[in-house]
Amino acid sequence: MFTYLAEELQPGDVAGAVVYADWRANLLTWEQRQPLLEKFCAGIGLPNTAAGFTERLRGAHLACTQPPNWTPGTPTTPTW
């Protein structure tokens, strides 16, 4: 049913939708985003600089290459 609707729905079928809006017109400029960056990055737990982000990514990848902190035969769960 939804496939049929998607194929048949035309601009103008919805009141006021003669042409579709340009989504790019709603994007923020870099100058508008810059003040929001620090709070956003802190909220999601990421560094707010290119150097900090690169270092974190490098550290995460290097951590994956290290052998696990676990010896076979021990009763503990591996912590890798």
C-alpha cells in the first residue's frame, strides 16, 4: 500500500507543496555551529578538536591490537 502511495503521490497533492523545500536551506553555517560544538561533543563523549578526535580514534584502534588481559584457564571473564 505504501509503495503505491509513494509512486502515485505528486507535488501539489499535499496542500501547499507545489515544490519541495530545499533541505540545504535549513543547514547551519560553520559560524552558527561552532558555539554549539563543545557542548555537543561533551554530551556524546567525543573530543571537540580534530587532533583530539584523531588521537582518540588512534588509541581505540591500537587498544584493539593488544592481546587480551586474560590467561586461559583462569576463572575470570576476559576484560578486553
